[in-house]
Amino acid sequence: MFKQRKWIAVVRGRQWIVAKVGVWPRKRRLKVYKLLEFPDRSTAAAPKANVSTAPDGAGGAMTAGSGVTAQGEGGSGIGLEADAGPRAETGIQAETGGEAGAGARAGEDDVSSWLRRKKFAGRKLSLALSSPGIITRIITLPVLPAKVLDRLLTEQVGQYFTVNIADYLVDYRVVERFREQGEERQRLLLAAVPRKRWEELIGVCQEAGLSLQAVDLTGDCLAHLYSLLGSRVSSRRNDELPGAGGDVAVVGLNNDLVEIVLLSRGTFFLYTDLAVDLSDMGDLLFSQLPLPQDKGEAAGGSTGPEVTAESTRPEVTAESTEPEVVSEPTGSQIAAESTGADAAAESTGPEVAGSGADAGSGYQAILENRLLPVFQALTDFNRFFASRHQGKTLDTVFITGEYADLPLLAEVFRGNLEIETRVGFPGDWQPSFARRMKGSKQNWMKYGQLYGLAFRER
């Protein structure tokens, strides 16, 4: 298939990663021609973790608005659509007056200025958004005409969420259709994005003169990428390659927000984001000398076991056209069930080695201590996954994100979780980079969300 060139970006708080990429969708090839980063200058404390369960698969894109709309099956991501002139298209007004509006705008001015300096005015851009507070839900309904489904969810969407739905933009997409007891049914993924965060994002894009094409969620981008690459590995019938199946956890290690996505046979099963401050982890770790010599091996990971899976997804069920929510445990409830030994393990992490220990042990102890909340969450979610899959646990953990190149990372994950762990992507896949981007090429494993957005079929 012909190559598609486009501009895409990942947005986490005020941190922007913008790239020009070329994509060959059928060949699963991706080339990065340009990559720009705007550092996160926010000093605000990270919000608490938000967790939700939701499957992912084929699906349409979203259109922002006060109601609930979708384009049905086809496509590859869940996203709020915003074409040129987003304020007029969506009916959403960014806050520009009053104390709240002034605070939101002031915090984003530097981002807008940076985008203008980089001459992005007038460019078409698709975004992947990472923001604490995004909520997803999975529901199951009979197959209904699109207009009936839109009206039904618009009128009853509030019953699927425990928050004040007026503070969110909610939309849906069809994940899959299936037949059950002779009846055609469909699974829908609902997503609720905090309205204030959306307004801030729209305001930045307008200030910078961007033509915003679509907004996806970073968790969904990760799910799409690893599902796509996992299916590619499986289609080659090479079960020795990592990710040749689909029961995997994807961990995005970023500055103050760690994202975890669970896939069941390549389908989005669970998402969580954890407020874990990793901002000074690099300095702490690299101060422990001498550094381990197998950094390249840690970054590359090792060949994982065969990945097989049985799929039983957590879901919300519904009868006829009157949906009734059967709530799955939230991530916080799952974590709360870990008491006794688990709680003690979380509160008493490994101590950094003293002067009598070798430097390698000190390095590993610091790394383990900082990542304890991540290990605890993965342990809890793996148990939850097993409870929904007849005891079947996760096969592989994949790591991406800005801290994915830390030495011994895969080994530390593997030792704490007893799950095969790799840094990078299924089947040892890597993107290619333009010749002038040798520095960025060394960080190929860090941009999983960006790659997933690039493969979005638009």
C-alpha cells in the first residue's frame, strides 16, 4: 500500500511530542522523518490513578459534542474528532475568562508559542491524549440501528458512570459484533474525557493555528499498536517471537504518569494510569557506579515464551434496548483487595544497598524501590485477569515510554513479577528513522503511543 505521510503528536499534561511520520499500513512499516519535544514544565502534583476496564478492537472515531455519537465499526482507534475550526465544529468553548479560564490559558501559553515558533500554524495534526481522569466502560447491547443506538446512549449514558457526566465529554465506538444464543449482539466502548481538559487542549490548538484532525487516547494507541504487531507475529506462524498471541501487559513508563494496558488475545481488556514520580530516577540510577554492562541487552529484552490465550472479557450486560449496568470491579477496588502480605510488601520496599554492597546491587535496589507501585498494580491486575480467564495469567509484559531504556529494566520486572518481560514491541519490531535523526533512533523504544497513533487508519 502507498505511504501515508502525516503529522502526529502525543500530549501528556504540557508535554508535547510531535512527529512527522510515513506509514505503510499493510506492511506494518513506519518511518520517522522529524521528531520534536516540548518539555513538561508543570510543577503541579500528579492526580491520583484512574482505572477502568474496556476491550479494544475494530471501531470508529468519535465526534465531540454534548450527545453521544459514533461512526460504528471500521478504523482503529477511539478518538474525539475535531476538524479545522474545532470551536465551531464541536460547540465547545475554551475557557478564556474568569479565574478558572485565566489559569487554564496561562498554563498553556508556552506550548502555543512553541508550536507557532516551530511553524505548525495551518498544519493538520492528530493527537493522542494522556490525562488522568479519563474513564472508559464496556457495555454489551443488542445490535440496533445507528440512530436508535445514538438516542439510547445519549439519554441513558449517565447510568454507566459514577461521576457527574456534565463535566465530561462522552462518546462510544463499536468494538465488535457477535452472536449469542441466536441473537446478534455488540460490545461498545464508552469513553469519558474531562471537559475542562478537552477545552484546554482545543484552546492550545486554536492559539497555535493547528488544524486538529482527531484526538485519540494514548491507552488506546498502545492497545492498537501491540495488537497490530502481535497479530503480525502470529500471522507469520512464528510462535517463538515475543507477542505471538495477545495476553500481554503494556507498561508506559513516563515522567509522572505510568500507563498500564492489558490485552486479552489482542483486545483491550483493562487500563490504568498510576501517579508515580520518576522525574529524578535517571539521575539516581546513573549515580550508582559502575553501571551494569548489559544495557543493550536490557533494552532489547529476551525472547519470550509462546503466547496463547483464551478470552473472556469483563463486560457490562444489557437487556433489549434498556441497558442495565453490571459493574465490573474498578482498578482501585482490585487494588484494595490486596491486603496483609501485599500491603506489607508495598509499604516496605527494598532498601538501597549500603557502602558494603556492590554498586550493581545499589542500582537495582533503587530501581525496584521506585517501581514498587507499578509491580503491585501489575500483580493485582494479573490476578484479576486470571479470575476472568479460568486461571490463565498474562504471558508477557512489554515496556515502552521515556524511561524504557534504563539498564536492567526488563530483568527487574521479570524478577519481581515472574512474567517474561521485554523492552520494545512484539516480534522485535522497530520503526525506521531518517538519516539525520541518529540521536532519536537510539530512543526507538520510547514512543509506543506515538507509533500506535501513526498506525491509526485515517
